[in-house]
Amino acid sequence: MTTLTDIRLALATATLNTASRVAGLTGDAFGRLDMLGVGRDPYPIYDDVRSRGRLVKSRLGVMLTASHDACNVVLSSPDTSSAEEESPGGVQRLLDVRVRTREVNPIQDSFISRDAPDHTRLRRLVQRGFSMKAVSAHAAMIERVSTALIADFPRRGPVDLVQSFARPLPMRVIIELIGVPSEDQPRLNVWGDQLAASLDRPRSLSAVRSIRRAVADIDLFFRDLIAQRRREPTDDLLSLLLEKMDSDVAGPSDQLTDNEIIATLGLLLIAGFETTVNLLGTGTANLLRHRDQLESFGSDPAGRINGLVEEALRFESPVQFTMRRSIEDVDLGRGDVLPAHHHVVLLLAGANRDPDVFDRPNRFDIERANARQHLAFVSGAHYCLGAALARLEAQVAWTTLAKAFPDVDRWRFAGTPQPGVSRIVRGFRTLPLAFT
Ligand code: HEM
């Protein structure tokens, strides 16, 4: 049934589509980025933004930066916010086409969209499970899953690296960590895709409806799982959260509501696999496009793996950009000021090609000495909670592939890859390759 809210959303998306298209056609950076087809090359836009200055204003009201240094200042400033504005005005109101639902939305309602002190309290509760030490305990499990997935590759013909490896690996890892039954993996796969698509603003009413359905389904799914774990606790992250929250000795900072648990689990699920799948997909494609780098990796996988992971994160960052809102003026140095009450699009992938930091930034070089200075995991208070896990997964995945198919001369493209579903999370939906 079409409601009044639906009509309002349909009008808002259509208005913004038109405003963006018109702005983009006349060279506006945000308009160009917003209307760029999913999978198209965004790097010329990032270079253009950087060439116009450290902070560029779009006619649609937002600011943009592709400067490494300016991104860093914004990300670590106490005068910027990750939270939604209560009542945005003007064009911002249109840019903020939210898909409000009664259910818990894993992105809008979780700690990734909150500021201190809420952010600190909620992040602290799950932080310990993602430290380097905690994560390294999962290395054997990640290796077991990687080896099993490769063993299932078709004996003949091409293998779709995304569907057969890059996607199921992080999915199995995160569901095992959270404590989701493995038979639910296919449903989570679909919801993950729908929510990843929702990171971009919705472009139509049907997109809004698909997001609403996914949000409602995930909400119900986690509510059932919580009830189940309360009845029969295990040793997974969910049981630990519930134990903490329900115990008599829980302090005020441990008091999570069911809604907060659902938002946290949803966030871990989406952030935990929609990003890593793209690191593995685009990273492998970039190796194949740069045969000298593939040879270098093949000649010493153990010695080159760390360099490969960091350069893959830098060269084609899975999360291409993010947003912050200034609460006060933020001094970016060198005479630039981000004025109070502005949204700023931080072009992380553009910052990772900033020639002020990275020598010959458009070269894919797995031996680059300072690749780890990338902002693929941002910096500051919201630094990716899963960075150690993502790094470990990529290290294990690529070394296991190199062990299974040591003759890297045979690695090649075996069809046309299809792009993923979002402009923000960049990667492939399919990547047909041959290894033998
Ligand atoms: C290659 C893989 C990954 C990339 C590129 C990535 C990137 C990012 C980025 C850019 C942010 C900051 C977003 C913002 O504040 O605007 C972030 C936050 C986050 N990531 Fe990741 N991520 C990856 C893997 C993971 C994994 C495996 C997990 C596991 C659970 C995870 C969990 C999170 C969480 C919970 C946050 C929110 C942190 C906070 O707000 O304090 N990520 N990630």
C-alpha cells in the first residue's frame, strides 16, 4: 500500500536525482559522484576535487575533501559528529532521505552513527572481542574455511572468485563469531546486499521498500536469536553480551537494551562482510591487472602478504567515502576552515591516492613502504573495529590461494566481472577467474 510517507520519499528521491543530475552535468563534484553509475571509475572525480583545493563546496550544500591531511583532521576532531541531524533543513533535508522504520536499523541506530559518550559505551562492550590478540585466536578457523572453500572450486572451467570465495569466507567468519546458526547464511547474504545498497541514498521508492523489508527481517531475526540464546547460552559473542547485560552485577555502563544489541549485531554483520568481500575481490583483480606485482607476490607469498594487504586497502579502498557533520568550525590548517553545521564527504579512496603522502599514488605497488598510512579504516574514534580481523582474513585468504595455486602465471581473468551494488562500498558482485 502506498502511504503518504511513501509519496514524500518518492518525491524527495526524484527531486534529489534531478538536482544531482543537473549539478553533475555542470561539473559539480558531489553531483558527478552521486550520479556516477555503480562500478564506474570514480578516481578522476577524486583527483578533480583534490586539484580544486583541500575543501571544495558543492552547490548541493555539502563540502568534499580528497586530501589525506584534511580527512585526518576532520576524523579526529571533537567538533565533528557521526550522528544524524535532528531536523535538517534546505537541500540537506533531501540529502537526508532516511528510510525510517519502527524496527532497529543496523546502520542508523548502532554506534557507528553515535557520538561519545554513547559511542564509547557501546563500542567498549564489543571491543575486546576484536583486539589483535582475540582475533589471532581465529586464524586456524579462517584457514580451515579458506581451504574448504578452495577445495570446492570447480575442477574445470572458471571460478567466480566472489561467489565461491571472497563472499562466503568473511560471512562464515562473522556468523561464527557472533553465533548465528550456519543454516541462516543464505538469508543473511541477501539482507547484507540490501543493506549495503542502502548505504547509498535510495534512488527510488522500490529501493526504499527493499531496504525497509531487509531492516524489518533482520530485526525479527535477531529478536528470535536473542530469545533463543537467553534460553540456551553458548560461548559466542551474543551470549557474552546477554550474560553481561542480564547479570545482577552489571554496572550502569553494561545496561544494553535489546534494541542496542540488535543494532550492534546488525552492524557487525554488515560491516564484517560487505567490506572484506570487496577487499578480496578488487585486491585479487588488481593483482591480475598488474602482472609484475602478481609475480612478486607469487615468488614469496609469506614475505609479501602484509604489503599486498595494505596496498590493496590503499589502492582501491572498499569503503570509498564517508560523511561527518561539523558542530563547530573546524580548523583544517593551511588557512582552510570547515564551517560549523556542514556535512563533509570524506573521500577516503581519494585521500589514499594523495600525492602529498603517497609517491606515484596511481601505481599498485605491494612493496610500497608507507602503504599502511592509508585511511581505508578511517582514523580517530570510529577507527574500524574489525581492522585486525579484516587484515587477518585477507592474509589467510591470499596465502591459502597462493598455496593451492602456486603457479601464478596461470591466474587470469575468465569473463567479465559484474560490479557490486553500492557507490560507497566498491567491489564486484562476480569475478570469473581461472587458476589452472
Ligand atoms: C576490508 C575490510 C574493512 C574495511 C575497509 C572497513 C572499513 C571501515 C570504515 C571506513 C569504518 C568507519 C566508518 C565511519 O566512521 O564513517 C569502519 C567502521 C567499523 N567497522 Fe570496519 N571495515 C572492514 C572490516 C570490518 C570487519 C571485518 C568488521 C568486523 C566486525 C568491521 C566492523 C566495523 C565496526 C563495528 C565499525 C564501527 C566502528 C565505530 O563506529 O566505532 N569492519 N570500518
